[in-house]
Amino acid sequence: MTLPFFYGWIIVGIAMLAGFLGSGVSNVTMAVALKPITEDLGWSRTLISSAITIGSVAGGLLAPLFGPLADRLGPRILLPVGAALVGTFVMCLSLTYEPWQFYATFVPARGLAETLLTGVVPMTAVTNWFYSKRPRAIGLVALSVPLGSFVLSLLYQFMIATYGWRSAFMMLGVALWLFVVLPGLFFLRRQPEDLGVLPDGALPVAVKSAQADPHSEPPTAAAEQSWTLKDAMRTRTLWLLVAAASFYSLSTGGIAFHMVAYFTDMTIQPALAAGALSVMALTGAFGSGLWGALAEKFHPRTLGVATMLLAAAAVVLLTQVRGVPAAFFFSIIFGLSARGGFVLMHVLLARYFGRRSFGAITSVLEPFHKGGLGVGALMAGLAFDMSGSYQIVFLLFIANYLIAATLTCVAREPSYASLNRIAASS
């Protein structure tokens, strides 16, 4: 089959559909449903936040299982099966009336979506198909999640106001079956070599001289050195990035999930609060693509530090929000910056450790990243239920971003030579 474009872009397109619809159980879209569910069923915010936390932690714990499988099998099986399971669970979620039913349906839906639809599986898929355009491809897949949050949060708001919160989840389940399961079964492939081509669809280029400055430009696809999971875990760099992801995801998860509730507590109308949330998601989508494109020209570590510092400044602004203009201004700045950490973390992992074990290496980070999103939501829920305010926990979230920026700054690119020297001296 001859196509007028590189087949890898089909992989990117299907991965983007998965991320778009997988965002239907994210912190952002669930923020729209938080008050309607609690008011309809008489539940506390902590109860719903706890389900977010458990589902996120479950997604992180599943990553070490599915990461190596993504390296070996690719997305052709994992992505459609994941979409089918998540679609079925969210349709069942729309029928729940008791807390145990909500947990039994939402937790597995969230956990599977975090890994199979928006996390390690689609990221591994596009990483395997690209090299020079890899940051762009990763940025596009990352873009699909906040873009989905933007569209689905508006759609959720409309459906909740018109038909009730249950209709939103029924719609999501049907869409996953139609737009991810079926296309995935027909069109997904594991890697470009399966079709007789190389990453980016190009022939290998000359290997750089070993004497070249390793920090001037990334190596060519032919020269890229892929680390094993075992060796990557022996580096200081991987664990610095894991720690950075943990801190920034705590803040991002807590703010995204409680943002609508916080704004309405500030007497902002629910429709406008949901609109601000949608703006945050939309600018997050733009930011994902922007940071991915910039990472082809600037070092992703530098960009990562910049996004985390900008996110900290945005949360400072959030503590002062009292009206609609400030709420929307915060949403723009936070959307642009907060999503950058997710995109650039994956770009860094791919640049530092290569593509052959990307799924397995990423799966080390995912439990901390996904778990942080859920724990952050729970922390903010507990803080509100105990004090009636989010102000103290927002200050903690600012500190988290500053810590994450520092850790990312010192996470330098590792080398096998230094690893061997450490092993020899021990």
C-alpha cells in the first residue's frame, strides 16, 4: 500500500482520537460533573475526589504492566481493547446510584484510560514511529487530551443541564466504541520497520562523529542509543524526572479537578466557571503542540523548567481570583504552562533513553505521575472539607511547582560511559 504521506501520521491520528475521548474521565471533565453528582446523590466532594485518586493510582500501577507490553506488542491490540473496556465501564457508570457502584465503574475506567488511552500506550506508539519529528508527534498526542477536555467539558455542561449528568457518560462510552475501537483494529501497526521503513519514513543518515559535542544537537535516528529499563533505572536522571513529575502532577491534578468548584465558590456563575475550565483545556491543547514544536529547536529540559515556573506564577494569580476576567486570565496562563510539563517530560525521556524500551522506562514514571494527579485532587478535596477554603492547599501547590522546576533543571542527560564508571568504582 502506497500512501502520499508517512503512515506514522495515521498512528498519530488514532492515538489522538484515543486521547481526546479518554479525557472524558480526566480531572478537567469530571470537574464539570462534580457538583451535579454530589447534589443529585447527596455525596461529599471528598467521596468523588477519592474515586479520582484511586482511579489515578490504579492507572499508575497498571503502567509497569502495560509499558513493556506496549514495547513488544505495540498499540494494535492494547489501544482498541482499552477503548472497549473504558467505553463499557463509563456506560455502566451512567447507571450508578450507590457509592460502591460509582467506585466499581469509575475507578477501572479511569485507571485503564490513564494508561491505555492517554498515557504510556499511545505515547509509546508515536515514539516508535518518529525520531526527528518525535517532539512534534508527542506534542500532538498530548494536545488531544486537553483538546478533548475542552470540547467534552462544554458538551458535558450542555448535556448535564439538558438531560442530566448520566447522559454525558453514556455518550462517551458509545463514542469510544465507534471512534477508537473500530479504527484501531483496522489501521494500527507496531513500528515503521513492520512496513519496511524507518522512523519519520526516511532512510538512515550519516552517524555523527563520536567527538561531536553531545549537547549541540540530538543524535540521528541511526545513531540513537536506546537504553534498557535496567540501565535507565541505575541513572540519577530517571529518578530526578520521576520526582519532578510527582510534584507537578500533585498540583496540576488538584487544581484542574477543583477549579470549577472554586470559581463557583467565588460567586462566579457555573456556566462561566465551566467556560473558564474549557479555556484552560483549549489553551492546554495549544500549549501541548507549542511546547512539542519548540522542543525540536530548544532543549526540552530548559523548556520544562520554564513551564513549571510559569505554572507556579499562575497559581499565585489563582489565589487572588475574585471575578470572571481574572478567572479567564488564570485559565489561559495555567493551560499554556501546566500541560507543558507532561509533554516535555515524555520528550525528555525519549531523548535521554531512546525508543526501544520507551514504554518500559516511561512506566516507571507513570505510577508517580498518574498517582499524583489523583492524590492532588484528594488533597484539595480534604483541604476544602476541613477548612472550607482552598487557599492553604494552593500555596502548597505553588511550592510543588517550584520543587519540580528545580529537579528538572538538574536532571542532565545520562551516558553509558558514566554509568559504567560508576559500576566499576562500586
